[in-house]
Amino acid sequence: MSQFDKLLRRIKSLDKDMRFDELRKVLEYYGYSMDGPSGGSSHKSFRKAGKPTITIPQHEPIKKAYVKEVKKIIESEEENNEND
């Protein structure tokens, strides 16, 4: 099992010790791009055409609510890939 597969498994199990960079890596894998505000905010937005924007703070560990949002995205992307 690759490290990326292990990372996906941790997200799907709603691991409470997720880091921002781990979620960023997964979102970018699924085609999301990260945008940060020009000011000093610690929140980063991830956008993908035709999908809702997700905003995640760069605090660590990441709160479970944000991990749940990324989990929904993963499940949606996997479902779309199975239907293709």
C-alpha cells in the first residue's frame, strides 16, 4: 500500500491528527487549487471548477469537521471515477 493510499485511509477513518499539508496534498491530487487571501489570514480556500469551495485553516491539528469535508470530496471523486 502506497503512502498516498495510507493517507486516504486516515482521512476516511476521520483521523484526528491530520495536518494541513496532508489535506492539501489530497485536494490537489483531485484537481483542487489552493488560494490564499492577500492579507494575513491563516485560512486557505481550495477551488475546483463546478465544485463547491472548501476553506481550511492552517492550524494543526486540523479539526475533525474539516477532515469530514475532505472525506466527502474524496468519496464524491471516487464515485464519479467509477461512473466514468
